[in-house]
Amino acid sequence: MADSSKGTVWAVPAAGGEATAWLTDPALAADPSNPFNPFGVNGLRFHRGAV
């Protein structure tokens, strides 16, 4: 799961349970002053069973 307001990608167990921060970096955070990146990290892609 990606959190565009906090610049964090979360690991969420497929079977349920608590989400944990997997990757956090200022480069993933939203930049309201940049018209091309006002939302930050947004969206994930699955490939061969992995994100």
C-alpha cells in the first residue's frame, strides 16, 4: 500500500494483520509546489506475485 501524504510504502500481509512501514524516504513524499508531483508516491505494480 502506498501513502502519498506520508511518502511511505507499507507492507500489508495478504492474510490480514498489521501493516508495517516497508520504505520511507523524503523523495517519495508529496511536493505541493511541483505541479508534476503534487501527490507523492502513488500506485504499485504487481509482477510475478510480487510488488
